Amino acid sequence: MAGVQTAVALREQGWKGTITLLGAESHQPYDRPPLSKAVLLGKADGSAFEVDFPALSIELLLGRQVTALRPDRHLLETAAGPVPYDRLVIATGAEPITLPGTDAGPGIYVLRTLDDAERLRPVLEGRQEVVVVGAGWIGAEFATAAREAGCPVTVVEAADRPLAGALPAEVTEHMAAWYADSGARLITGAKVAAVEPGSVLLEDGTRLRADAVLVGVGARPTTAWLAGSGVELCSDGSVRADERLRTSQPDVYAVGDCASFPSARYGERLLVHHWDNALQGPRAVAANIAGGAAEETVYDPVPYFWSEQFGRFVQYTGHHAAADATVWRGDPAGASWSVCWLRGGALVALLAVGRPRDLAQGRRLIERGARIDPDRAADPSVPLKSAVLR
């Protein structure tokens, strides 16, 4: 997503030079969100971008794994030989974290690429018994698809609740019931000791039957290939980009899941592994490459993502880590509700379940730094924009 959008944005912003897009996969560039939904369920064969690359004079080098970066020579090393560049945009995304010792085991899957989704299709078509390791976003989405296909599903989570790394306990405790409502079994506080043929063994000795195991315990930036390049990485493995998405090496930028950036809005560095970041970041990179130093664009977005799980449309915008107050809109036991996070009275983040209008209005209010009346915001019948303090 980030690589394609950067290439297209460069042309839209007047870049006249050559553009080469390299990708390790052999498939035509594609979008990822459908992989855990329509593609996985066999409702679509793929999700290729509708981009006329030849018409835009964008050269695709597919199946071309980049192995190293030589910034002193302005070269990328690949198995098929070096590729020179004048400007380089690193958009290598992220890769799934696997369970130690189970990477190559039969019946063990991850879900990140089109090939991953196609390998998992027969599992759902055969209504196999599935164990999902990890109750994060991808685990919940896969469990949703598997239940829709009629698979028996057990989700194992090491933390005491789903989405433990993403949202506060007071929010996620209401989401745990979604699993049972869908017919899936959720086991929390459980660590996997081993994955064996036909079963998953937990550390407490519990053995779970499993025809297939989907590992969804997170992802890490795909940056190991940058070793020795001089491109500075953060402790989380992300490329340390600046506010204009430039790296520590001249003429090298980074965007999307592989890059973190400083946010003046939130006062900390953000690493955002979501689709919207891979759409918005490339526009800033393209503007900074095509426009030159005199017109440089600072990248400081209000993050946004969505998830479809267990019959609910979940949306989130902003960053709640620095919030000092929480406001609920609606009953979290119901079908639609929202949570607002405030800092100094200003809205900084919002989670909406089945309330897209709250999300749309909230995102604009966060961008403005608007302060809201908590009492009015707590009334779900009051439009969020009407709770703004004048």
C-alpha cells in the first residue's frame, strides 16, 4: 500500500523522473484489508490495486527481494543485481511475529500476504477446527471469518483480555463477550507451550484440539535488511524517520508500517501499523521529494483504523496514551457505543463501535484540538460536534 501510494503520489505531484517500484512478492501490488475478509472467505480472488502502472510510467520489479542498502553508492542490492537510486523510499512494511520453534510446523499459519490468505482458504472451506493464538486485531478478524465459514474456533490469549496491547481494560472487558456471542471460545491468561500435530498444548497442561493454528501475536517492522546501511532504527525495529519522513541517510525516506515518526500533536514518537497511515504518509513523502526543500511537508496525522469483527464495525482515531479523562457515549453492552479520551479537556482519541458519525466528527475535532463538554459528550443523543466548548 505505502509503496504504491508513494509512486502514484509522486506522479500526481509532478515528479518527472523515473519511478521504480520493487517488491519481494510476485503478485501485482494489492490491498491487504480484504485478505482477512473477502479473500479469506473465497468471496474474491484478490485485491489488486486498480492502477495503470505503464500509463504512469512506473516500472514494477516484482519478485525482487532487496537484500541490502548502500547509501554511500546510492544503490540497492538485490539477488538480480544492484539497482541505483537518486531518491529512495523504504516501504517494506511489517512481518508477522511467529511462535518460537513452530515457524515451519505443518498446519501452522500466519495471515499477512495474499499467499497466506490463499493457504488458509481450504481451512475455512473444510470447516476445520481452528485455534487462534492471539486476541488482537488480526486474531479477532480471522476468528470472525472462521466462524462465518462454520469452523469451530478457540482463541488463546496470553494476556487477561483481548486487545490488551491496544486498548484499556475498561474498554476491552466489554469486547470479550463478543467471542462467545459468535460461538467462538476465548481463553485468556493462557500461554502456548507447544504446537503439535492435531493439537495446541498450553503451559497449564491443557491440550486443545486443532486441525489448524493461526498465529496472530503481532507484527514487527521489516527492517533487518537495513543492517549495516547506517539507517538509524528505533528499539522497536522501526526506521527512525523525522517529521518529514526522512531517515538518517541523505535522500532516503521511510513510510508505512516500517517507519515511526515524531508527533508534535501527541508529544511522542508513533509507530502506526494501519492502512490509513500507509495512505496518508506517502502523500507527505511525495510532496517532500517532488516539491523540494522550500515546500517541505510535516507529517503529523491523527491516526485512524477500523476493524470488522463479530458483526461489529469498530473504528478508532487519535492516540489515547496521554489522556487524563474518559467519557462514555452509550451502553457498551449494546450494539453501538463510543469512548472519548480527553487531555486537558481536548479530545485526543475516540473509539466508535457501530457509530460512524461519532468517528467522523471526532476525527475532525481532534485535528482542531477542540475542547468538549464531558457532560454533553456523554449523552449519545447529542452529536459530538455539538459538545464543543465555544
